[in-house]
Amino acid sequence: MTMKSSTRQVDGVTIVDLSGRITLGEGSIVLRDTVRDLLSKGQKKILLNLADVNYIDSSGIGELVSAYTTSKNQGGELKLLHLTKKVHDLLQITKLYTVFDVKDDEASAVKAFNQ
Amino acid sequence: MSSNRLSYTLDSTLETVNSAEETAGRMAAEAGFDDEEVMKISMAVREAAVNAVLHGNAYDPNKKVMLAFERTDHDLVIVIRDQGKGLDAGKIPDPLAPENLLKTSGRGIFLIRSFMDVVEIHPSRTGTELRMIKHVRPTADSKEAPQ
């Protein structure tokens, strides 16, 4: 399954709904291009909704890290929403779960950007 | 004691990575592993294939990746070999070290070690061989197949 990405705006936050696999190749490139495009347009509050991301490999993890640091370096903020168990477990074993700001509820995640 | 062995010679392409992952998932399921273990095994093989194709063979069309699966009574043994310069595992930084946490690469071998029971890396001047073993753990209600 290829990776798909769509964006929507909620209270000044750009929510990126991702689905499929974030893996070496197309999946990682879609994520990278989406985040870079948002940042270039000045949309710096980014919430990545990973509810429909069913698989991620080490390249995908690297791309999430890159999205996080790139956003931060450009004065933005990036949070993760609705991790599947697989992605949650991967972020746990790589010790990245505490690096990312991970949310379970969209409304409170949006609110957290604006506090 | 019984043993089944399958081996493939593959091109140094992204398609090889995907096909190695799919084949590993199929072999692991056939060996009787549950869904979570199948995912871990197929992911370990994917990461090993990425190392072989990208870091070992560097997408060189003249270099091949050898992938072999062996199912014994107790183990699923997977060997993946490239024709690169040889990986120096001692030089791979610890991805869990605080200074490396935000690096965008370097987690592949760590994930392989996390997901498999035994991992051996044998580098040489003609390539790297990575040997992974997952022990088959019979479930409480498993029975001997009828003779």
C-alpha cells in the first residue's frame, strides 16, 4: 500500500492525515515533501495524524525525526496524533516516544498548540 | 530432525527490499509464528535488505543480494549477504545514546537485534553476511503432525 497524505486546518493548526506505510522510498518522500511544503507556506503548527499508518520502518522513523527537527529549527511545532500499536511500540524501543509530543485526542492536541 | 531451505539471488533495488520483506512474512507465517512475531521478522529482514541494497551494494546493478531462509525443527534461520565493502558493526553508533536520538538514520541494525533472537554480522572484503535466527516456540496446544 502506498502512502497518502491530506491536510486540513483546525484553529490555526494544520492536521496532516497520513495513511499507508512510511518506509524507504515513496512513503518517506511523501512525508518529507508534505512537511517541507507546509513550513515553506508558513504553516508551522503541524499535527501528524498517524491513525491509518499501519507500518513504519527505520527510514520512516528517521523521516519523522527529520520532520520534527526541521519544524523546530524553523520556529514551528510538530506533534503526533493517534499512534497505532505498532508505531507506538517502535517509538518506545527507539526511545523516541518521549522526544515527540504524542497525543491521543485531536481536540486537545489542537488546543495544546495554542496554549 | 528436518530442514527446509530456500534461497534467492536478488538485484540491488528497492523492489528487492519489498520482496524480501514479503517473503520473510510468508516464511514466518508458514513456520507458525503469530502476527506480531511475523511483523517483527519481516521488519528485521526489510532492515537487513535495506542495509544490503543501500549501504552494502549501493544500488550497484552489477552487485547482487543473496537471501536464504532455513526452517529447522527449532529455528527460522535467515541469511542475507551483499557484495559491498563489508560493514564494520563496531562503528555503528548506539541509536539510544542521547546524542544520537535525533539522528535520522542508524536504527536498522538496532531494530534487527531487537526483533530477532540471534544476530551475527560477518563482514569481509567481498561483502557482509548477516545471519538472523528466530526460535520457534511451540504453543501449549500445539501437537505433533500425524505421521
